Amino acid sequence: MQSNILALSGVSFSYNGVKAVSNLSMNVKKGSITSLIGPNGAGKTTTFKLICGEIHPQEGNIIYKWKKINKFFPHQIAAMGIAWTFQNIRLFPSLTVREHINLSQYTRYKASLLDAIIGTPLIKQEKIILARRTEEIMKRVRLEEYADELAVNLPYGLQRRVEFARALGVGATIILLDE
């Protein structure tokens, strides 16, 4: 039996008095593929912003893995395992495919800034793990041949794959794909 990994209950949000999301309730089962569909302006992207902590609900609750995340910030939510690929591709112009995936994994580090500065064994071990994970992710989404290419120079479809690979790098248990 699948259990809910994400639940929205009575969630509402308005922009300057205009309701973008009104009393939305939905459940996402662990291991499922769930779609949120509707016409332009229906509140799909706003719902993703709410789930990912970019904005906070004015009413209702968002529960992830049985924890209320209404007031969490994006970096906290990403560290918990929710990732979002954007409707408009958002890649760093100066980073390669490999660097994008590496960057996405920093929320998973257990080492501190001091570990990084003095080069402790923990930071060295985590860098090895990060490099291994990056190679596995690139292989999984078939990007290994583009590893050292600037991601912004790739065709659109491959850029979308880079965004998906970054979401995997976060260690996401939920990936929100915005169009």
C-alpha cells in the first residue's frame, strides 16, 4: 500500500488580492507520477512555488513526509528532498554539465565550512562521493558525453536533461517538472 509523501490541504495564495491558488487539496503517493494540469493562469507554477518554499501559503497546510513545511525556505526544502525544474530553463552560463550536477549536491554535504577550509578527511571523502554520484547521474540521464560542455551551449532537450540531472543531484524524492 502506497502512503502519501506530499499532501496539500486547503492551500490558498493571492497576489495583491488576486487568488492564484484557492483552497487546493491534493495528495501525492510515494512512488507515483502525479500531474497537475490546467490552463495558463490556473496556478500550477504558484503551487510549485508554494511546495518549494519560494512563497508561503496564506491558508492551509503543506505536509511532506509527515512534516508541515509551510514556512520552510527553498534551501531547507531542497535539503529535505524536493526539487523543481523550472518552466524557463535556469542554467548558469559559465558552468559545465558536470559542474551543474556537482553544485546541486552541496545541500547533501555533512562537512562544515571549516572542514572545507582546512581540508579535513571528511571533506575529502565527501568530494569523492560527490564525484562518483555526478558520474552515476550523468550516465543515468545519458549526459556523460557532454560532461565538460557548457550546459547553456547544448540544445534545448539536453538542457532540460541537465536540469533534471541537477534535481537528481539534490537527492530528491519528489521532482516537480514545470512544463
